[in-house]
Amino acid sequence: MAILSPAIFASPAVTAASTMFMVGMQAQASSANKALVERAKQMPLVTVANHSYSHAHDKYRHFYSGTESVVADMKQANVVLGLTKEPFRARLPGRDVFRLPDVTKDDLSIGRVEDGREEPDFEFTAADGFYLYGWDHEWIHGSRGKPVQSVDLLVSEIDHLFANARFVQPNKLILLMHVEMFQDGYNGEDNLTSLIQALKQRGYAFGEIQSYDG
């Protein structure tokens, strides 16, 4: 996940930054995964954050049917990822939800009735020291991870969003990307490099997640 803004609003010290929302169960699945977590935590332009322990096992309605279990799952991920300092920056599985000191937004794409049932889960998780982030736009991938938008199309979509100021926070866009896009065979690293270069050429800057709610 990356945060973009017009260059005049961003810190000149930040050339590019990303937040890696990690799933605890996946992070501890192998020694290679554990090493990746530690490597990411040592990178100055990467923030490691919480994306739950189980990722709801991709059964979201069941996951959000018990508030205590949702909070416990998020706390378990903190332990696995070694996140000890509040606020715990987190993204809930399967939900575009914000709970920040000055920002509250629910994911109405799931429907108002379901959102109403799940709202206590969002509130109690936030009350336990979590800053919850959703997203403004997504670099979408297909079922096997192949990017749906070309770099040029994605840049055009981002231009359109800034032109219409359609963000949760003014002049700040959270761009969501999933790890599937960076599997072998889809030129993920090259695509990401091209995207970063194209956005910088158009006057955008990348910001740390701490600057989003600061």
C-alpha cells in the first residue's frame, strides 16, 4: 500500500515509501517468510503493519460475527509480527474501513445492514489501540495475479481521482496493491518501478503512512 499526494504537500525527504500489511499466519508459515518480515522491518522506507492473523480464512461474514474473536485475531498478528507500540497500524481483512483519530469511514459496498452488524467489530478493534486504514484506489489483479490495469491506465485513473478530489483525506490517496501481483511471470518489480517513475514525473510524491493521519 502506498500513499500519494501532490509533491508540494509531501516531505522532500521521502522519495518512495510503502506499508506492508502482513498476515500473521503467512508471516510465520516458513523460515523464509519470517526472514522476509525481519528484512522488511529493517528497510527505512517500509512500514510493517497488521493485516490480521488469519485473514478471516477468507470467510468474512463468519469472521465478523464475533467482536471478541476479531480483536483477538488482530492482537495475535501483533505478537507474530513483533508490533509492540501503539497505535498499531492495521487493515482489516476484506473491508475498506477507516478508524483514525479524525477519520471514520465504513465499507458500504458490503451493504448497510451487514455494515451495521460489523460496526462493533470496527469500533472495538480501534478502541484496543489500532489505527484502521482502508484505501482510495486499487491496482487490481486477476485471479492469478496478473495486473488488470497497465501502468499508463493506472496513472490516468490516479490523475482523474486527484482532479476530482475523491479521497478520504484531502490531497492524499491510498493506493492498494496485493502481493499476488509480484509473483514470477507478471513483471511485478518492473511494473512497480515504472509506476513510481511515472507518478514522480507527473509531480506526485510518496508519503509514509504516519503522515496520513498526522
